[in-house]
Amino acid sequence: MTDSIQQHVRRITAGLLVPAALVVAVLLLLHYFLLLPPSPGAEIWLIIGAAAATLIALYLRILRFTDRMSAQMNRMTVAAREISRGDLDRRIDSSEMQFGELRELADAINAMAMRARIDIAEMKRLERVRSEFLGNVSHELRTPIFSVQGYLETLIDGAVEDPEVRDDFLHKTHQNVLRLHTLLTDLIEISRIESGEMKMSFRYFNAVDYFKAITDELQPTAEIAQVTLEFQMIGRKNGNISVLGDRDRLKQAIVNLVENAIKYNHPGGTVTVELEPHENEVIVRVRDTGIGIPTEDLGRIFERFYRVNKDRSRSVGGSGLGLAIVKHIIEAHGTSVKVESILGQGTTFSFTLKR
Ligand code: ADP
């Protein structure tokens, strides 16, 4: 254990005063009992001599102590200056500090440098993420805008006279405008979520009716893609299963998951929205028999604008933000989204809701 400065000073003082007092006492005893007859004033000189010797010794020890302390303080000052100049990897070896207070100060400076290093690294990461995001957004916007510009210019230059080309280009322009619309809606959504503007409103509701209704609403989308969309309960056939969640936000997440399950599927494939009630929670699954996701991409699909197959995603109108939005919404429910997939066989997204 390291002494505190106060303990150390006390120890130095006591270490000198106690032996000095003992020596004086012994000398006085010897003087009274052995050196008779007493010489006048000898006791006074003895005490003055002993006090002077003790004071000199005390002074020398305190001098040594302050020298050691200022050497250690100097080391810390040098390190703190280097840290303040930006060398955030600089550390002070607190085991070299001989006094408790200095050791604590060294530890506190080290902790401060470490914290600053972590914060700056995080700031740099966020800055990188932000500029990457801006780059992605500009790229995503540029592609459909250029396409629309190209189609319109060709039409203006005379292609409008050819009904077949006109209809084709108008259709393509419309597709690109829809893509822009989806992208902008998702961008507004994700920036609202990430800036903390999205307020959640949690209520208990009947999961069975709720998931059945969403499945029914998405039937037309599934039919267009020639995919069978079904709702399934595991364990029990019916009843009221009350779950806690924000109905609107949750719907947005489920719709994204089911639309993906339809988009990344084959004609004739199946998408199943499944509920599996347990005592304190309900597992929600969206299963599909679609194209699947390669294992190496599974960890990245929730990143903004990450796509396994860029061409396919764009051709089916994906903004690349759907799963990032799903992740935020589900995490705001205090849980997380899991994904399992077998390439060429299908994918299952799942999460739990509290009962
Ligand atoms: P997108 O708008 O491109 O669909 P998402 O964020 O919704 O963006 O999904 C990210 C990527 O994850 C998609 O581009 C796709 O490659 C992959 N993906 C998502 N859901 C599925 C699924 N059910 N089956 C296969 N791949 C999927």
C-alpha cells in the first residue's frame, strides 16, 4: 500500500521525534543517576542539543521528501503537457508514484487521456459514416435523376412522335420518379429516427388481429409477384395474444420485412408471417422461400445502403434503407432483429415482442 502525503509526513516526524525523545530521556536518566553530582544547566544543554539535532535531521528528511515529490509531479506535468498536445497514447506509470494522492492523480490523467482518445476515435468514425452516407445519398439520387433527364431529353428531341418509344420512356420515367419518392421517404424516415425525433407510443394490442390485418393488406403486392403470402400461428390456433408495442412503427417494420420477402423471392414462392407465443413474449417471424442471403453478407444487410445484389435491389425499387429502418424500430422496442438464411432456399427474419 502506498502512503498518502500526510501519512508520510507524519511517519517522518514520528520516526525522528520518538527516538529523539527516548535518547533525551535516557541521557537525562543517566545524568541524574550516574553522573552525580549534577553539573548546573547540563539538562538544558542536553535538551537544546537533542532538539537541534532532531530539527536538522527533520529538515534533511523533509527536503528529500519534497525533492522526490516534485520529481514525480514534474514527470506528471510533462506527460500531461504531451497529452494536451495531442499524444493521446501517452500514459503515466502510476506504479512509479510513491504517494497515494500522486498515484490517484496519475490514474485520473491516464483515464482522461483514454476517454479523450475513445471520444475522438468515435467522432472520427461518425464523421466518416456521415460523409459516406452523404456520398451514398448523392449517388442514389443522381442515378434516377439522370435517367429521368435522359428520357425527357430524348422525348423532347423528337422521340415523343413515336408512340411506342414515348410510352416506354414515360413508363421508365415514372418508375424512376417512384424510386426517387421511395428513396426520399426512407431518407426522411431514417433521419427522423436517427435524430431522435421519432417518438414511440407503446400500447398493448391483440397481435393475432394485427398481424393478420397486415398480411391481408399486403396480399395484392404478393399476388403481383405471384408469391403466396400466409399468416400462421404456432402452438395455438386462435385467441387473443396481447403484446406491447408501437402499432404504427411496428407496422412499418413488418411491411418492410414482408415486402423484402416478396421482392427477393421467386414466382411460386411463399412468404409466411408467423407468431409463436411464449409465456412472457411472442416470437414474430417473417419466413420466405426466396433467393436467400450469402452468409458473408448477413452481418451487413442492416447497414444503410448495403445491398447484396445492387441491380436486383434497384430493379425492384429498393432504397437500400429498409432494413436499417427495421433495425431501429425493433431496437426501440427493446429487442433486436435476427436473420437466418440459406442461399437459394430462403430467409427468416425474427424478433420478439413483450406480452
Ligand atoms: P432494399 O431497399 O435494397 O431492399 P433493404 O435494407 O430492405 O434494402 O435490404 C438490404 C439488402 O438485404 C437488400 O438489398 C437485399 O440484398 C437483402 N435482403 C433483404 N431482405 C431479403 C430477403 N428476404 N431475402 C433476400 N435478401 C434480402
